[in-house]
Amino acid sequence: MYYEFFFIFPKERELFESFLLDTTHLALEESSLENLKAFDDKETIEFISQSSWHYFATHDLLKEHLKEKPPHLKNFVILRSQKDLNNSLILALEAFCLNLKQNLQSEFDFFYLSRNLASKDWLEAYKQAILPVQCAKFYIHPSWYQKPSHVVTNDCIMIDPALAFGSGHHESTSMCLELLSNLDLKRKNALDVGCGSGILSIALKKQGVSALVACDTDSLAVEETLKNFSLNQIPLLVQDKVICGSTQKIEGRFDIIVANLVADVIKSLYSEFVRLCNHTLILSGILETHLNSVLQIYYNGFEVLEQRQRNEWVALKLLKKQPIN
């Protein structure tokens, strides 16, 4: 038996998704009614459209105002688990809302649904949902899809997204891959901060970097990165490292740094990137509403070479400003 949870976060979705990742270490799937229609998933469409969504708000007046309104189904988050997390996870989310209210001096709310699924139904739905995706030159595919004959082997990245880490389907990951695909990285050294599944590290190796350091504060992400390096038959050389920990553990300078994180973490890492970056810095995972605050912090140390946006997500390619002697 599997359990499937649907969440709608009207405010600060990025913060809530990060909380779910840190709390459950399970895969999150951002979806919408349009996506479900594309996969002809009539059963799920009927379930989320006709069910009565549960609702929590930090303020009684807010709750009274919104409780009669159906949630906006344009975007929602799906989480699947082998365990019934209904009580523990919802209580944790409610406590998180109250903490946000206290820290940010604002009201928060969320909607949720849950249902049980037979294992075979869930696994089949999972495989149908994870399709190959083309990100510039890179062809990202799960192991149950064969590489098309016209695609060069070196441009293929095989990822089975068992955890909530990059698979190329999310806008922030795909934009990173697009920015990387145009770079000549032969004889360059690279740093991947928040490596997750290792998808960007694998792309860096396929682009020819001579030395790679990948780091993540989550030990599960480090395991996932190592697993996917093996899945893609990419050996870790003596000069390559996969580290569990923050950038504070890392010494030296890097020709290129890639960081697909969230805006608050990106802002907090500015001084570290100034210390570690020698030339190019690619940042992604920035919601459009947070872009200006990121640019204000990075203005003194970096020049914007390229800015991409897909839906509400923004990616930046920056050049390190060199001190004038």
C-alpha cells in the first residue's frame, strides 16, 4: 500500500516544499490539472476536483474567509510514501505554519488531500509520470526508457528520481543544464553546491571538467549522487570528491560553480561564492518574486551575463568581478 498526499500552498510555496523535503526525504512532484490531463489521468483529476480539501490557517478570520472556497488547482505538490504520514506530517506542517507566522509576522495557510493506492497502481503511475526530457543537448531519461538511436551517448543522463532531487523535469534544473550545455569546460575545475541527485555533476563531467567537487548537507543526496554516477558509468577520479557538508568544508577556487538551491540559501552563500569562485557562477532555484533581492546581494561581486526564466523560476549565469589593482 502507498499513500499519496496533495498540497496547495497559497503563500511561500518554496519554503513549504523545502520543509517537506527536510522532514520526509521523499519525492515531491510539482503538478497541475494541465499535467494530469496531458497524461490522461482521469482518476486523479476526478479525485482532486471533487474531493473536499482539508484546510489549515494560522488566523481564525483567514480560515473563516477561505474555508468555503475551493483551492486553486493551477499548481499543487504531490508526495508519495509507503507509510501513512497523515497525522505526523499534517501536525508538523501546522507547527511550521505557526513558526512562519511568528518569524515573518504574516498569516499562512495550506490545503491538503490524501488517499491510499495499491502498490502496483502507484508504481505504474510513477513510471508513466517520469518521461524522458530534452534539456538543450542533454537527454535525461529513467532507466526504463532506452536511449534513442539519434542521441549521442555522451549527451545522455540516466536518472531514476527515487528522491526529491533533480531529474531535469523541474524548470530550475533544466535551465541549469541549458546554461551548462553551451560551455567549454575541458581542463576546468567545477563545484556543484547542493548536488541532490548528482544530475548537474554528471553534466559537468560530460562537459569535460578535469576535477569536480560536489557537496550537499543531506547524506541521502550524497548517496543518490554516488548511485547515479555508477548508473551512468562515470568513474570518480582521484581529484573528484563528493562531500557531505556545506561549502565551509571546501578549499581552493573553481572555474565554474553551479548552485541549484532556493533563494534564501543562495543569498546566504554570497560570501562563500566570492571566496570559491574564480570565473563563472550559475544560480538557479530562484522564484521571480525573490530575484531582485538576490541581484542586490550579488551586484558587488558578480556581473550578470545571462538571465533565463521559465514560468515563475529564474536562473542566472554570472561572471566573477575581478578586483582592480
